[in-house]
Amino acid sequence: MKHFLTIFLIAITLPVFAQNLGGKVFNQTTKASLSGVNIKLEGSTSYAFASDDNGLFLKDFSPGRYSLKASRVGYETYTIFLELKAGQFLDLQIPLVETINSLSEIEVVSASRRNTSSLKLPFASSVLSRPSQSENIPRSTPESLSIIPGVFVQKTNHGGGSPFIRGLTGNQTLMLVDGIRMNNSTFRYGPNQYLNTVDPFSIDKIEVLRGSGSVQYGSDAMGGVIQVFTKDPGFSESANFKSSVSARYGSGNMEKSGSSEFVYSSSKLVFSGVLGLKNFGDLIGGDTTGRQSPSGYSESDASVKLKLKLSQRAEISIANQFVQQNDVDVFHKVRLENFQINKMGVQGRNLSYVKFRMLQSSRLFNEINITGSLNNTIEERNNQKNSSFITGFERDKVRSSNLSAEIFSSLSTYWTANSGLEYYSDKINSIRNNTNSQSGALTTLRGLYPNNSSYLNTSLYSLHHFELAGFNAEAGIRYNWLKASIFDKDLGQLEVSPGAFVWNTGLNYTLKDHHVYVSLNTGYRAPNIDDMGTLGIVDFRYELPSYALKPEKSYNSELGYKYASKKLTLGAALYRNKLIDLITRIQTTQIIDGYKVYKKENTEEALIKGVEGFLGWQASKYFSLDMFASFNHGQNLSKSEPLRRVPPFNGNISMKYKITRLYLKGELALADKQDRLAQGDRDDNRIPRNGTPGWKVLNIYSGYSFGKAHVKLSAQNLFNVDYRTHGSGINAVGRSLWMNVQYNL
């Protein structure tokens, strides 16, 4: 707090000034706004900055003659010569031409909560654009991440998908949608299904920040951050309406999906939406596995967004996102744990938010963002054992409200900052009952979580960015206050108020196309309601509440190298993440309903070391090659055994041929065996006794565009390999054909 106030007092003494250069960057063909475009002004003094989420920029520069270059991967560089005169404002409209073929996207905004190129940042990050239009035709949002370095996707069930970032998942990684936390106070340790409640058709891009994020975004970002940005059309000079319909089919009736999208835009108003219905059949595995029943489910999606331009410097956005999935069967429990029924009857999410954004002619208040949101999540669980008359029902609802404010400051030519305050409040409703089908008797029990519990999460942060003579430095701090109020019918009302202070720092040096960086990031995960209040069966164990917990902490150090030219991009990172005060399940001597009983405690320390690398080569105008590989080595220092659930060595190699309307792509995805198992892995019935075997899978993708129609075909797992990703409860898809058709109306 003292640090923040000091910056405030210094900044308000600086004079107010008026910008003399502004404008917008957009796609020349589609007219869509382009964020994260690198803009360079070279003259007597050089400047570098990037366009914001709406493709806009507004800056102040010394009068003089300059050359301006605007560049973004996938687009031709735009160059113009201009003269800035004192007292004159120059408004530029910059159209960028998309290239026929391009290297992977490298622009990011999430790493430091601002628009900048990932090449200049001392962090490892990746961007995936529009997964629903990806050449790989991913079925779900989690599955789309399998082509990002350092990310490994585990699937407990067909309706799930939990991304691991550098060996960590669940409540040790942070997920956001449009800057708003998905993680709430019931997010559990280990794999979860929550990212699957984001409709891939609604997504503009996904950014993955690895090894950092607690300072930028708060609790849970010990492994990193996954941020989803939904489609956000820009304003247009004249009234314009566009729409499209899409349909997707998977052989063996594994998928029948439909989605429609519309956009109305004018100079002061934008209204857009995405509506969808999906039906996923049972997943068919490779070789002898065949149809895995029951594993299918249905889904309905609806998202709308309204943007109003209040003035040239102020706008407001109002949005709602709704996803509901029904009858999501947990296949491995039915197959392995004597259940006749075990499924999530309903899992879903309903997020509403309002965002206000204003640009100011002030060094301190260069930009102001205010966000208010309400996010309701629901998870219903139904179960019945074989030869039992008892049907179990559980329902957990979490109502999360949020209010946050952030200011961007241009403190000097070389020093910018963004600081803010975030407030999140959770209210938990949790019920459970058993019904006897013979007698009709209904027994009410305590829910998985203490009913009517609440969780308050407040934090203050300040991030600072310095650019000078090839050096780019990042430094930031965050302090988090938390208050958990737990209502337990046996123990009464309990209140826990842990706090955490974290900081980060990093330095990137650029020499032409070469970028070398080093960083140190501290992270934390505050104990939540799931840690402290869980009572009941979770996976293959029975858990008891634990109230005397403190935050988990991490210390991540990283050394990396990036290279980017017109035809080649590559990078590598070495990292070391020390984890302390880990909240772990400790087995007791009790047995309840045939399950071993566990309780959580801060008992362990661990170390994750790893290396990852990627390469993209534009061999010719039409031919490109992409590859990546990741390796994590996790060790539980307290138990002298491997860390639980650490993914094996994995990688991906793809070659693509693309001309104007046609593309062909071959992909080899692979993972080594994982036989470094903790005792918890050996107790997990989703993992074979001797570990998860390695695998290599060959996929072929193709697409053709004619007129307003776009058709994509993929042949997956050509050799029908029988495999699963490590820790999954269901095998991956076998030999299959998939088709996606889109028509622009």
C-alpha cells in the first residue's frame, strides 16, 4: 500500500499533457480491429508501443519527422513517413494485409496486463487464435490447448479437460475469461472440468502465461495463467451486419454440433452474439477399446455482447455468457468403481459483466478501466451403486461477484505502469440427499461444502514496465487479503483470514532478432473452501474438513531465449519452481463407506524443474513447419518420491502446405511413458499399475474455402493407437473422421 501511494503522489505532480498521435489498426479485408500490433516510431527519438484490445493507440511524442512501422505476425509490415507538429493532433487509420501463410502468433496482453509483444517480455507465453476455426478442429476449449508448448491436457471424463502448465493443474493454475477469474473458492486440487464450460465458438483467442501470474492476477497462478478472450468486434464507420453458421460432425456420432454468430456494428454501437447446441456421443477409443459408454453428453451455449462508444475516449461493454452441459458421465467410475450411475447431471456457468473504459490526457490516468461482474456456477452429481436402492444427489452452486478498477500510467518515455484494486466475493450453496427407491424415503445430509459459507478475496497490485536501449524490465507487487466464513453444523461458524504478499521481476535484452530474458516470480495459492470445508467422497477417497491451513507458495526462476525473423521463430526456456507449504491430503486410519479417509494439511515441499522449446519455420511462401517439446521433472522433497500427476515428456510436430484457398497439414503428437509415480498416483485407479504407456499419434487436417463457405476435414489417429493422456479416466479418440462447415451469410 505504501509503495502504491508513493507512486501516486509522484505521478500527480507531473503536468497534464495532450496526445498528438492516435489511430486504429485493423485487418484490411475484414475491417476487424487488431490488438497487440507492434508500432515503432523512429526519428530523432525512437518510440515503441502496441495497439490496445480495440486496435487503438493514443500517445504523445516530440514534434519532428518519423517513420512509423506497424507489424504483427501473420501480417505484412505497414510503413509510413509522417511529421508531427506542435499543437496538432494526427489521427491514423492503419490497414494490415494478412499473409497467405504465417508463423505462430506471438503477441500477448495477459503477461503484464497490457498490450506488448511476447518477444520483449521476460516471461514464457503463447497465443492461440480462434480455436473454433483452428485447422485441428478441436472438440472443446481444453483440447485446443494441446498444441501449446508447456501445456498438457488431462481428461478425467469426456466432458472435462484439465490443462497442466509446467506440471501443475486444478487450483494451482489460474483461468480467466475476459480478465475475470473463473477460479472460485470451490476449485479443487487436481484435475477439474471448468475450462470445458467455455464455448470454443465464442473465443477470439487464448493466451497462456507459464511460470508467472500471481502478481498480475492473484491467487492460484503457481503454474501459470490461461486467459480466454471472447470475440469482441470493433466499431465500424458505417452500419454493418454480418452473420455465419457452423456445423461439426464426428464419425460414429461422436459429435453433432451447430453454432451461429451475428455482429451488428456502427460508429457508436456494436452488438454481437454466439448461439450453439452440441451433442457429444460416447467417445470411441483406439484398437480394442472401442466405444466407451457411458461418456457422451449434451451442451447448450449462448453469449451476447453490447458495446457503446460514449465519446471518442470512453466506451462501455455489457456481456453475458451462458453454458450448460447435461448428463456428463464419469466413465471410469462406472467402469471401475461399481457404480451403475455416476455423472454430473448439470455442470455450467453463467457470467455477466459490465466494463467501462476511458482514455485520459494525463500521465497518471492515461487509461482507466472499471469492471463489475457476476458469475454463477453449478455442478450437480448423481450416483447409484450397482445392486443398491440408494440414489445420491449433490448440488453445489457458487455465486461470485467482482468489482475491480485499474489505471494505466505513462510516467515517462521509458516508464509505464498499471495499478489496481480487485474484490471478489463468493457465496456457496451446497446440498446433498439420498433417496431410497424402494421406500421412497429421502435423507438430507451435509453437502460437500458447508452450506452458506462465504469467501472474500481483496487485493491491491502495481506493475511497472521499463524500456530503454534494448532492455525491457518488469517489476510488480501484489498484496492479498482473504476472509473465509465457514458455517459447519457440528463445529459452528469459523472464520479464517490468511494473507499473502508476492512480487516478481524480470529483464529482457533485445539485439536485433535475438531476445534473452531472466525472471524470478513468486506465487501463492490461498486455501479456499474446498481445502478447508470438504466433507465426502472425492475421486477415490473420503475427505474431512481442515480449518488450520495457510497459503501455498512458489518461487519460480527462469532463463529463456527467443528468436524471431520473417521466416523463423524459435525459443527455449529452463525453469525451476520451488513449492513450499503445499496443502496435501494426509491419510488417516479411518475407513468410511469402504473409502480411505484423508485430511488436508500444509505438510510438503516440492521442486519442479523443466525445459521447453518451440520452433516455427516458414520454409517457403506455401510450406511451414512447427514443433515443440516439453519436459517436467517433479520431486516431492518431503516424501522423497515423485510429485503427483507430473506429465511425461511430450511434444508435437506439424507440417503444413497452404495456398490461397486450400491447406493440408500433417501432425505427429507424442508423449513418453510416465512411470515416475507417487504413492497417490499408484492409488489412483485412472493410472495403470506400472504407469501410463507412451504413445505416438498421426493426424491429418485439410481445408478448402470457396466463396462464403469453408470446409475442414480431419482424419485423427490414423493408426488407431489405443492410448490415454497421463492421469485421464478415459482413453483418447481412435481412428476417426471429423468435418467442420462454416458459411458466412
